[in-house]
Amino acid sequence: MKHLRYLLLLLLVASCASQQTVRHRTSHQADVRPVAPVVVQKPVPVVVEEEEDVPQPVVSAQPLISQVQRAPLGTWQAAKQQALDSLCRISLFETTQLGLYVYDLTDGKPLYAVNAAHRMRPASCQKVVTAVTALRFCKPGYQLRTEFRIAGKVRGGVLEGDLIVVGGMDPLVTQDELLQAAASIRQQQGISSIAGSIVFDLSMREDKPYGWGWCWDDDYGPLSALLVNGKDTFGQDWLQALDMAGIKAPTPEAEVGKQRKENLETLVYTIRHSIDDLLWPMMKNSDNIYAECLFCQTAATKGKKWAGRKEAALRTEELLKSIDLDASSYQVADGSGLSLYNYASAEMLVALLGYAWRTPEIREHLLPSLPIAGIDGTLEKRMRDTEAQGNVRAKTGTLTGVSSLAGYLTAANGHTLAFAIINQGVGSVSMGRTFQDKVCLELCR
């Protein structure tokens, strides 16, 4: 019995010693564990890449619907709102931006709007802004004028002074018109040679050859207060015209630094063009240089020499304020829409179109200048053989990633509508144009 007790005691002591050894080893192992333990399997990266064969859910933008009050069910207006809602549910707007505003000028209230107040690049629909602003501030009968003046006496066929050309920022001047001007000066003034200088007064426009925010690879310009067929070749063309008229002339010089006494100058010839002459190619063909020239005419109405973008923008801001728009919400960078710094909205464009429609002296100039769907201008090949042909009159706009359309149409119920559509972020221009045409066609049906 004594031996049995002794044996049990030995077994108990051995068991306790074994447990203490295990605890001691565990504690020792924890104390020396390295900061970055060696792991047999590949570490899990911080960003876990998804397996290619695992399908991922498609996240779509919320369908676009009108943000104006819904018309009563059963009305034409309600049917159009529902139809436009359907057009705005396409996949195009999962990755691109839309600014859309349709205003019923007959009822005097909005019909449809999606992101109408969002600031976007208007592209050449900026020309609507330029045209309406110019027609607002240029007096009725306004003309673009290129003036030819002489300073000094003419003796024995010699002009003992300067022949001065005052630029009017007129892109419509032609080589034939310069020939006529030179011939008239030769015959009417009896000038066969010039003892003084040929001076070009370029003070109609700021001394900057390109628009603010134009891209380096834009193939337009340089801009000048003296142009021939929209190009900066006036100097050489005028010398050639004088030579053909039999007038010996010195090398021309710019007005800068030339001391002149304008009160002693005599106006001897003027080339004139109306504002309508400029508006038609500017709007129908979306001519950018013509638009910049009209932009300059607007700036010049401030009565300041070397006027430029800031003066023209102030005129637009003045107009926007008069029709209860916050001018600070937009930016006028140029007259053509080439600049990437222009910011407008569908709401702004429609507001200007509405103002023009309600102002007969503006409407009678603006409306005929707009391209007509399926008929002429930049809309000649669009909406042909549809209810929109011959009905939609609108300005188009195109920049890389931007397509726009703004103008008027007569709806199927006989109402006159003003509308603006800006598609921004589109991969191709046709994507925006297709949508715009569908909107117009739906409203014309």
C-alpha cells in the first residue's frame, strides 16, 4: 500500500513538470516572434483583385425624367412628357451628361426639363448667345464699316500725307471690293502716289490674334480688325489693289505708335455690310471667324478702343440680368463657341431664344439666319423626310465630346416651342445628334 501511494505521487509530479515545460515553451516562443512572420502561403494583397470570370453587377444611372410639373393625363403635353421620358431612359445617359429644356412659348411655361440649369460647354450654340446679344445692343440698321481716309493735301497727283484704313472687323470684305476702293480713290481724289504712309488702324479689336481658351491646334485665325474673306491678308491684298489702280504706295504700317489728328482726316471711301450679311453665314454655316467678328461688334458698342472679350461679355451679362438670369452662373469666353472656357446651360439658351422671339426687332433678324432641318445650313442632311423637315430651325454645335442643338419648332398642337439640348461626354458626335433628332421629331409629331 505504501508502495502504491509512492507510485501515484511520482506520476503526479511527472505530469506537473510536463505542463510547466509546455507553458514555458509557449511563452518563450511568443517573446521572440518576428515583426513580419514567415508565412508559407502567398500573402493576401492590400487590394484584392477580382477574378475575371466572376460576373460583376452593372451599376446604371437613375433614368432621367422631366423635372417640371407633370401635365394632366390625357393631354398632348402629358403624352409628350411621357414620350421624352422614354427617350431619356437609354443607356447613353449612364455615361454621358444631358442638359435639356423645352419651353412652350405659346403657353408661356416649360414643357420638359432635364438638368436644365447645369453648366455645360455649348459648342457652337454659343453663337446663339453672340447673335442675340449683338442684335440687342447694335442699333437698328447697324453696319460693319471699313473706312478709307486721307490726311494731307493732294498736289499734282501726290498725296502729301497718309492714306489710312480704319478696320471694322468685317470678314465680308472681298478683293474685288478693295479693287473698287482703290479705283475710286485714284479717280475721285486724283491720287497717283503717296508721299506719306499707309496706316492700318486696328483699334476696333483687342490686340490678340486668337480667342481666349482656344486649343493650340484649332485651325482658325489669326483674328484682326482688317480681314479679307475672313482671313488676315488685308495688307498684301490692299497693296495689290493700289498697284492695279495705278497708285504708288509705301510699305504699310500699323496704327500703333502713329500720331494722328483724326479731325484733320477726310473720309474718301467706305465698304459697308449689314448685320444680316454677317448673320447668315455665321449661323447657317456655323462660321467661327464671322462669329468672332460679330462678338467684336458687340464689344465695340461699349465705346472703347481695343475692346475685347471682357467688354463683349459685359454686354451678355447685362442682357442676362435683364431677363432675370444670374449672369455669374455662366461664362462667355468667345463669340464662336470654340473656347473650352465657355459655360452655358440649356435654360440660358432657351431664355435667350424666348427673349428674341418676344422682341420683333431681334426675331426678324435671328429667325431667318437659323439652319432649317432637311433644307439648308448645318441641318441640311438631318431630319429629312420627317415631320421635322422644314419645321425645326436651330443652331447646331460640335466640339470633341460635345454635341448641341438650340432653336425653335412648331409642335403638332400648333404651339411654338423653344428648345435647347446639350449632350456632353459623348464618344461620337452622331450619338448626340441621333438623340436630338429624336427629341425634335417627337415634338413635331
